[in-house]
Amino acid sequence: MKAQVLRGSKQEIAETVVRIGGEVREAIVFVEESSDAEAPALGEDIFAEMEPFTVRAGGADYMRETLYDRMDGE
């Protein structure tokens, strides 16, 4: 399986999907809401629904500081 990132207008993305060879089984779509829509609540995890598709290793620390700080010997 190969992942692709498609950018452009809705029409451009749809045309690109049609041209992809093979079977397309899933897509993650980011939709910009209009400016009059209510803003997400502060602290709301906008990626929470994608949690089942993330990779988590047991006992790992995923905090930003831990990910970007060098460990001893690096």
C-alpha cells in the first residue's frame, strides 16, 4: 500500500483520485469551515477521531519536548 498527499481544490483532488491506479480504500479529508462557523473549543483534539489509525509503542513518551530533545549518545 502506498500513501499519497493530494492538494488542490475539491475538483482537482477528485480528478487526481480518479486517475490513481489500483484500489483507493480510505481517505482523510481536511475541510476548512467557513469563517462564520463556530471555532473549535479551546483544547479540543481535532485529530481524536483518527486515533485508531495512529501507531503507539508501549512505554514511549510522545510529548513534544521528548521527541525533539536529543537523548544521551545521539
